Amino acid sequence: MKRKRLLVAAVALMMLTSIIAGCASGNNEAGNNKGTDTSSGKEKVEIKVWLTPQWKGVLDASEQGADYDSFMKYAADKFTKQYEKYDAKVNVEVIAGDQRDQLLNVNLSGGTPPDVFFESVFAMGDYVHRGALVPLTDIVDDSAKGDIAQNYWDAVTFGDDVYFYPFQHNPGTLVYNADMFRAAGLDKFVGEENEIKTWTLAEYEEVLKGLKDKLPKDKYSNAYPMAQYAVNNQGDTWNLAYLRMFGNPFFDEQGNIVANDEKGVKAMEWLKKIKDAGYTNPGAESVSSNDANGMFQNQQLAISFTNPILFSNTKADMESGKAKKFDMRLANIPSESGDPLSFTYVVGASVFQTNDEKRIEVAKDFVKFFSTDPELVKSSKNGIPVRSSVSEEFKSEKPLFAAYDANSKYLFNFTGNIPGYSQLREVLYPELQALYIGAKTPQQAIADYQTNGNKIIETNKASSVIYQK
């Protein structure tokens, strides 16, 4: 009897051990996505990649079944097939841009952020200051630095480290109606079809005056030379460029706004001067950037703002008959020095701090892989490539690539990579509104912008891992 009880106890103990082992294995699979692949002998590591809609297809939207996740899924498949460190699995998910911050904040609070996020640096900079991202400096080599201009690296460097791997970009320029220029006798200021025309500030003012005085009213009724808008923060990057037109650096080395000097005041005075001279659409304080874009398409503005996406969409509308065709070309934002002002929205991948060393390792390896692979980097032609080699390869297919690449030396970093930039965007347009309606002088407007802006920056510096190192 005693022997029988011992046998039953032994069997029960074996069953309990088996159940515990099974639960432990299941928990490890669900929580850490790790294990050992018995077929390969490599440890399993699973990561998730998020991206906002950037382009459809791998190399081209005309591909069968092209969707916003096509490139990243193709890159993930290619990566895992050649990856030797782990048996890696890469899950890809497309996130709507207007849900990005809400989803990220919820997942960060719950300790479940994505491992990789492919997005505009402009939208993701605050996550660096919050300590949510890990540096990528160690995966950047001399080959990449030689192929990607320094100004792009400046845009993705916070403090001493690179936090985003540049892949493509979306540069901002002016756009002008060359037909309206010719109608006003301004032919000499019209650039080539695939040129980003550079005017001096004096030439630009001559253009504005010529458009106001000589544009035929019978052909272009209710038309104005240049777009001006300040109803909200949209399109504010162009307004920030105008404030730099007279040489103000805007930020100092400590990340503070220094716009309130002689050069900054002069820029505010210029914005008020062209409005009062009738060189812009009326009521800028209640006009949005979308309004201005619509006015340009309706040939009510000769000069407006654009980026490659807006430019391509407008051309597509012309081809489809949605908009009337006219000769549309690009120009740089002028400056008093003669060197044009140019800015861009760099797009690339970041890696979140998951506190899982192996997942971070795989995530960084994946980011480096698709950001440097000779085949995969060609997909950057769906936007504007940051790599000179890709611009050179596709310049016959995309003639403006060469112009954008040449323009890279004029780029300024419009965010300054300062903490709280998203909040800072809410400070400028009220000052422009006050300027345009005459409630504030140019001196008052720029002084109040600097004071209010630096309060925001100072508050956010206190919690920034970059400034509190």
C-alpha cells in the first residue's frame, strides 16, 4: 500500500512539473517573444514595427497589390532570411498619422511601445527628449555619412547622438505660376522647368511689385502676388523661414530663441510691409495654409508654398482635369544675403526603449539593414532621397532630384531639435495675427514670441534627457 501511494505521488509530481513548464514556456512566448527554434538552433526574437502612411508599394505604387506596408514587409522578409544572430520575426503595422501620438502614449504608459517607428523626425522629436528612444549613433558608418549630406544628420542629431536614421525627406520651397510671371512681363525671373529658382531678396521684391502693378486684371481678376496666412499653426515652417530672411539664427547654442534682435525685427517689419503694400492676399490673420493652397490652384495667387507631395498632387489634379492647367515651377525662399533658405522634413526610423536588450539589438540591426541595403534604399525615390547616390541614379526618371540634392547645402534645422517644439508651434501665429491687424508693432510681436516661446522651451528642458544629462 505504501509503495502504491509513493507511485501515485510521483506521477502527480511529474504532471505538476509538466504543467508548470508549459505555463512558463507559454508566458515567455507571449511576454518576451523569445524561445529557441529547434530547427535552426537560434533564439527567437520578435519585434513590432509601426509606420504612418508614406508611400504605396516597394519601389512604385503601380505594383500589383501595392499598399502602405508593402516596403516594410518586403524589407522585413529580406532581413529575416539573411539574419544570423537570432531567429527574428518582424511584425509590421500601419498607424494613422492622426492617431500616432495617442497610440504611442498609451503603449508607452503600458510598457508596450513598438520596437521601431518609421516617421517624420518633425513629429517624433519630443520622444527623444522624453527618453523614449535609444541612440542609433553606433549603427551609422562612414559610408552612410559620405552619401547623406551633413544637414540631414544635423536634423536627426539630439545632443551628441543620432536618434533617427535618415531615409528620405520632404523639402519645403516656394511655388510660382510662370504664366502669371510672363503675363506681368517678368520673364527674366522664370527658372527652368526642373530648377529650384533662386532670387535675391531685392529681385523677389521686384517680382512682387511687378505682379501687383502689371498683372493683367482682365485675365487674372482678384489675384495677388504672394500667399500670407496665420489662422493656425499649419504651414508655419514657411513663416519661420521668413523670420530668418535677414540673417537671424533663430536659436542659440543652448536651444533658446534669439529672434528678438535687429535682424528678427527687420523680418517682422518686412512681413507687415508686403501686406500693407498689397503684395499679399488680404485678411492673412484669418487665412489658413489650405486656403492659400486653394487660391494658388485657382490662380488667385502667383506665389505660394509647396512641398513635393503638394506639388505632385497639384500636377495630378491638372492632369485629371480637377484643376486648370498652368505652368507651375519651384523657387527657394530668398534672403538678404543672397543665399536661399531651405528646410525639409526628414523621414526615417527610430528605435524605442523597450528595456529588452535583445529586441533593441534586433530593432537596430533591422533599421540599419533597410536604411543601407543597396536595393531597399532605392525605395526612397517614392519621396525625395537623402542619399546622393539614389538621386543620381534616378535623376533621369525624376529630374527634380538633382535640384533637391543640390539644395541640401542651404537647409536650416527649423525645429532646432529643442524640447517642446510641438507646443512652441502654438505661439507664433497669434503674434502674426496681432502684427497683421495692427494690434502689435513688429518689435512687440517678435519680442513677445521670443518671451513666450522661451518659457515653453525652459519648462520642457527641465524634463529633457538631452538637456538634463
